[in-house]
Amino acid sequence: MKKGKKTQLFLFMIVILVGMSLSFSRYKTSAVNGGSEYVGAESCAACHPNVYEGWNQTNHAYAVRLIQNASGNFYSVGSTSNRAGTPSRVYNETRFRDSCRNCHVTGGNDFDPLGAANQSWPEMTTDPEKFLNIQCEVCHGPHQEGHSSPDVQMVLDYSATLCELCHVPGSSHDNSYWQSAHAQSLTDLLDSGHAADYCLSCMTAQGSLGKDISLNTTNLESVSCVTCHDPHSHTYDAQLRYEESTELCGQCHSQAEVFENSAHSMAGLECTSCHGQGTHFGHGAVSPMINHTWGVYGMYYPYNQTTAEEPIVCSTCHTQSWATSQLGVIQGLTTELVTNVTQAIDNAKATLTIANQTSGVNQTEINQLLAMVEVAEDHIHDVERDSSEGFHNPEQTFAILSAAAHLASEAESTALEARAAALASEATTLGTQVSSLQNQVTSLQNQTSTLQSDIEGLEEKIGGLESAAETVPYLYGGLGLAIGFIVGAAIVFLVRRGKP
């Protein structure tokens, strides 16, 4: 290679390396040093118009309104009154900054990630309205230049802790959520010993939102506020993701399906009608508030202040003593039925095991009966998974248990009939074999009789031979004398003949 070409190649490589270095340096400065600043929700709308439009209808977008007059700047706090255009709580700038700024201004709060530099709030003096309300950057952090790149991201925090920065006890919420199973869902799953990726759709906040996650995903969060509430939409009341709580809860809780068509459901009640009962103090006043423990027994204070384990939520519509009594009847009967049906299933399984070991039993029929027992067991599991001991829908619960009992009973009786049929068939076969053996015995007896006769005939012949054998020695003696006589005579004759 010529020297000139080598030099050109060397310079080209230098240019590439310098360009890469500058690029990395610029990225680092943008993401960490100079790239973090508040830009406001309208700037976010340029790239996220649909999300912006959804957010713009939420209570977050109406959290505070600026009122300016000759006396100065005043701030109307409260989304409901602001939506209606009838300010009810209006504070001057000093009071607003001291009491409301943290949760009604984007940036400039005590938990601002940019720190003391924004402790008033961005552009407070030049454009104070621009950063009012709970805008995108309250939850997602200040704008990051180049955050469309996978390596530079805005904050994506799915935890309840983020929401609780503002929704704290004594304001618009209480801390009952932390007493709920939702707050421990991920921990409980991981401690269960049978955690799997498919569990995450109901046991994590990210999974409930359809995110592509696995047990190896970092920063997984238990079921949290965003599972039920959509920060970017006010389609339904309280920014819920579904209009009715029964449908919302039913995304994970099969109990909602049991509750449908129950007497309470047909009366217009939903899951939260009972599981969300409670009263909470907000801004110094008593106001209705969803109880986020979702409990009806031993609920978190101040919802249950009774000493007895009573479902106090029932007293909203019923006399407490009557409701407690009726609940006891329903749950007691359900428990008794579950015990009896479980025993019937165990009996059916035991009978099927014996029947299955019987020679000649109809295996196809046995398999069908085993399938029936499995359906009965599924019915029991459905009732147990409901966890209300029949209360969510007594009629349906009793119908399910009745069906399970019928299946178990039919499976057991049919298995007994199948075994009896197999044994009867086997008995018929054995009878045929016995008859055949009897015929063989008769034939053998006849043969034995014939042989006995032959033996007797042979014995007679043997007796005659033995008698004849007794005369043989005399016959041989006479024959010997005769032969001796003849031989002697011959010798005498020869002797005489030979004499001169």
C-alpha cells in the first residue's frame, strides 16, 4: 500500500474516533448535566398528543387554577370546584406556596429531583401558570433530552410510593393500601415457592398493564394505584380503568364472576360497595373514602372499631345483628356442604380405584367416570377460591356444590355397577370353565372305568399264565427222561454195531 493511502486511512480512523468521542461526550452531558429541565405538558404533547389529551381531562389537570387581579396572584385548589368553575378554596401566593405547592405544582416541590434550584417553581415569576397542576413531569421527572433513545429514559415508576408523595394520610387518601394484600402481592408470590411468569399479570403493577415482563425483570412492583387508576385518562370516575368496580376487580379476581347475578349484584351493588366501605378525614372534613384494605373483617382502623369480628359493612343496608346471623347461616351451610361433598368425592375416587383394578371392567367407562370426578373437584375448588364461603352468591354456590355431589354420587354408583358387571361376566366365564372341567372329569371317570375293566381282564390272563407255568417243570422233567432214554438207546445201538 502506498504511503499516501496509508496516511488517508489513518486520518479517516482518527476522524471516526474523535466523532465517536464527541458523540458520547454530548450524550453524557445531555442526560446527566445539561439535559434535565422542566418543559411543561404542552411540550410533551408534541410527541404524545393522545396521552396529553387524556391527561388534560383528568383531575390532575384541574388541581389548581390561577386567579389574577389587582391584589395579586391567587390560587384555587380542588379539581371538583375548578371543573365546575366555582372556586371554593382560594389561597394567596404565600399560603399556596407554603401549604399547597408540593402537590399542585410541577417542579419546585420538596421532592423535586432537581433540588433547591427549583424550590419556588419553574418560571414562577415570568409565567406562574405554565407549571401549575400535576403535569407529566411530576411523575416522569424533568424532561430528558434525547429520551426517545433506549439509553435515555424518563422516569417510569409504577409504585404506590410515587402516588403517595401527594396522596398522603390526612389529605385525599389514607394509608389503608399498605394494609392490603395488594401491597404485598409480589412479595407473597415470590415467597410462595411456585412463582411463574404467567402469575405476573395479576401480581404486579407492570403485568396488570400488559407490559412484557418476566420474573427476571428489574424494578417489578406489587399491585399498586396504577393497576386500577389510569393517570392519563378520566373516562371513568376516579380515573378508574373500568366503569364498574366488579369488572375492574374481575380482571384478576374470579370472585367477581361468582358475584354476578347474585341478589346483591342485581340490587346494584359492586365489589367496592362492601369491600371499599369506610370513612376518612380529608382536609379536616369527613368525606366518603374507598377503604383500600378491601377488608370486611378486622379492617384497618378507623373503619372497624368494633371488638367483635363482625362484617360492619352490612350495617350500611341491614340491621347488623340480622346480617351477622344470616352470614353465619350461609357460611356454616357452605362449609358443611363442602365437607360432605369432599367426602363423597373421596368415596367415588376410592370406588373407582377398586373398579379400575377389576379384571374385565369397561376401561372407557371408568375413564369417563374419572373425568366426572375431576369436574366435581373443580366445582369444589371454585367455591374455595371464591373465599366468601358462599356469601358472594349463595344460590350459585349451593347449586355448584349440589352439582358436584351429584357427579360424585353418580360416578361412585356407576363404578359399582361397572365392577359388578365385570365380576358377573367373570363369574359366567368361570361357570363355563367349571362345566367344561366337570365334563372332563366325567370323561376321565369313564376312561378310568374302562381301564379298570382292562386291568381286571389282564389280571385274569395273568392268573391263567401263572397256573400254566406251574406245570412246566414236570413237562421239562419228562422230556428230559425221554431224551436221555433216546440218547442212551442210540449209544447202545452204536456200540453193538461196532463190535466184530
